[in-house]
Amino acid sequence: MVCMNKTGIDEKNDSRRKSADAPDLRCIDKLLLLRVKEMSRTFAIHTLGCKLNYSESSSIACCLTENGFTKVQFKEKAELYVINTCSVTQEADKECRQIVRSVLRRAPGAFIAITGCYAQLKPEEIAGIEGVDLVLGASEKFNLPLYLDNLDKKGFAQIHSCEIEKVNIFHPAYSSGDRTRSFLKVQDGCDYNCSYCTIPLARGGSRSDSIANVNRNVYSIALKGIKEIVLTGVNLGDYREPQSGAGFFELIQTLEDTKAPVRFRISSIEPNLLKDEIIEWVRRSQKFVPHFHIPLQSGADAILKKMRRRYLRDLYTEKVTRIKSLMPHCSIGVDVIAGFPGETDEYFSESYEFLRSLDVSYLHVFTYSERDNTSAVLSDLESDSIPMEIRRKRNRMLQILSEKKERRFFEQNVGSVRPVLFEARNRNGFLYGYTDNYIRVKTVFNKALQGQVAKVELGELTTDGMMSAALAKPIIPDFISQGIDAETGYLTVPAALENIN
Ligand code: SF4
């Protein structure tokens, strides 16, 4: 009898067949793998702050993995811990200290590296935290493996940083921890000079990725099975292609043509950079979802001027009106700061009333807090400082306003049919997801929906602040089917991009 293996090779007569004495190479592979695993060093990473930081943490983790490290959960024991910090949280220092302390309780001999905005702004302060071994500024954070020859603790922290003016390289990054959506960094830094903001001090001037590289990353993300990409940057609307000088509008036009089976969301865009052509494009788009997040910060012109924002509230109204007239179902989110210096009761009322009158879907409210070296702190604005308890009270008022707006937006959507991208996780018998217009929905767990886009009819509001959803009918929207081979059902990728990781 002739034995044929799955490849159709006659094993008996195959000259490549191993002799009885020859070692089984598959076993050696396994042994090697075990040795490598034994030898490889473990690391864990924790991220504070914004979506940009999350995408960069993924990139740092990827760098470490490529250099032989093995990733473990942050709550597990590791040899190396990386904390990617943020400068926005008022108590960045306290938070960082607490995390370092808890790490040392878990793994007393672990090597601790600190990266991120806080590491750029206050390297000495961080180096002074007991147990910290390495502090890397904005220019060095992606070179972390170069500083990890051995993980011996020396009892003091090394700092590798440079003046922020010298940071001008764009480092691409995208997050891939969540299998449903990915935050793709296409722009970094900011040339604006808003008086309350430390971001230009922590991340440097505006710079962007090339369109070709953004496209490559889109395919890399799609190949991981992720179906939503959130375009992310510090000042996204200021995107400028390094070679051609093409702007954000050209970028989204190009992305519309991608064959990758993904939908796109624009994370946040300054009102003065949200051109009408962008709004009109999103309305016609098969790929970009109807959702804008537009920072306002204050609804009082006098405060906008003190903040050095580049628009007044009339322009903001114009943008919201334009969006809503073209896409009544579009979700609009607003950033607002409570208690900026000089925000008297009258200015706050003016701002509150303006926000109340705006047809927007939700607010992200921040309590103003002083940041070293910002012009709001260095200038005489400080003398108009608002007591913290008033700032917090205003924050609460705006939060309540936000809840009302969100509820109203949800009610407007009851009975509508919208595509939802469901997450993969079964959470106590439920599946969760977001509609294209950014409504969080929940439905009874259904295996067929895991990680899929499906059209659902939106039902009532749930007690946990979402909307219930009933399957209208399973769909594969046009933009999803574009990248799928009709015969095999597999994702098709242009040949030139097949070998990318
Ligand atoms: S636009 Fe203003 S608030 Fe936004 S990152 Fe730039 S300086 Fe900061």
C-alpha cells in the first residue's frame, strides 16, 4: 500500500524522507522555541492619556517584541515595565509614582522605564521617583530597546531626552490591542499656541506621515481583521503630506479608494480646519462614518480669545449647522474646558447657553488646571484664576448638559436602522458595539455577529446609557465587500502590499 500524505507525496519513496536515526526536526524546533522562550525577557506596558499614546504604546511594544521580549499583562510579574505617560492629567506626577510603587511591590527587581509626554516635560522630576531606571523623551521613546542591554538596576535613573524644538521626525504607530478598531496615527505635534496647552511643549511641531505609508498601515491593520480605523493626530486637520504638501482633504479622498475592508472615523478636528469640502465628502463617503468630534473649549468669544483659539463661536455654529443640514443623523462631540482664568459667571452662562442651543450629541468636559510653562500660567491670566470648587461645579453642570444632549440624540435615533460594528467579546451574554454615528449599542450575544458589521434597528435606551439593538438583517456593506475575493471569501490585498507585516 502506498501512503500518501496530505501533500500527495509518496512517503515511502520520497528521498527527502527522514531516516529512522535522523532527529525529528519538528522536535528540535519545539525545543529551540522553548529555550528562546526561557531566555526571552518579559515586559509589560501601561498607557496613560490619549488615543495617540495608545497607538504609540502598541508601537513600542512591537519594537520590544521584535527585539526578543515577550509581552505579559501589566498586572503580571515582568522583568521590564514601561509606563507611557501623559501630561494632561493634573496629577501625572502622583499617578506615575503610584504606578511605580505598585510595580515594585509586585516585582521588586524589575527595570522601570518611563516614556511619553510627562517624561519629555519633567524628566528630572520623574528620574527622582524611587525605583525608576530610565526616562526617555519624545525623540528617544521608540529607541527603547537600544537602552536595554541588561536590565540591571543601578539605583539611579538615566535620562535620554533632547530639546523639543529638535524633535521633528514622524514615527508611525497604530494600536492593535482591540480586535475591533485601531487608532492610526497620521499626524503628530502642533504649531498652534493655545494658551492652556502643553502638547506643543511635549510633542513638538506639527508633522505627518506620507500618504503611501498611511495606506500601507491601513492594509496592515485590515490584515489583522480589524474593521474600523480611527485617524488620529494631535492636530489632525493640520495633516500635511511631507513630499507633496497634500492636506487632510486629499488624505481622506485617497483613503476612500482603499480596497481594505475597513470603515474610517475622524478622531477630532479643529473647527477652523474642518473645511466644508471635508463635511461634504463625509456625507457622500462609503467609508467615512457620520461622526465629528470638534473641540470648542468655550462658548464665550472673550474666553476663546484668551485661550488663543483660532476661531470664534459663529464659525463653530456655522460648522454644526452645515453638518446637520447635510447629515441630520450625524453625531457631533464637543470638547469644553470649565473654569479657564477669566471665565466669570457671566462668561460661563454665555458659554453654557451657547452649548445648550447647539445641535450636538455629547460633550467631553475638562476642568481647567494650571500647567507649568503655558502662557496661561506665565501671563497675567493667572490673576483671574477661578477657585477650584467653582471649576468643579461648572464641570458637573456641563456633564449634566452632556447627558441630556446624548439622551436627546439617542431618542432621535430610536427606530432607525444603522450599521453596527460589534466587538468580539461575550460580556455576560451580551455583545456591544458602535453604530456608524457613534451610538453605543448592546444586544443579546450572537456568535455570528462577533467582530462583524450588521444592520440593526435601534430600540429603547438601556439603563446603562446605551441603546438596545435588534438585528435588521445581516449585511456586508459595499465598502466591506470591496476587499473580499468573491470566490474564496478571503481579503484581497494589492500585490505590492502582500508582504507587509
Ligand atoms: S490646537 Fe491648541 S489645544 Fe490642540 S494641541 Fe494644538 S495647542 Fe494644544
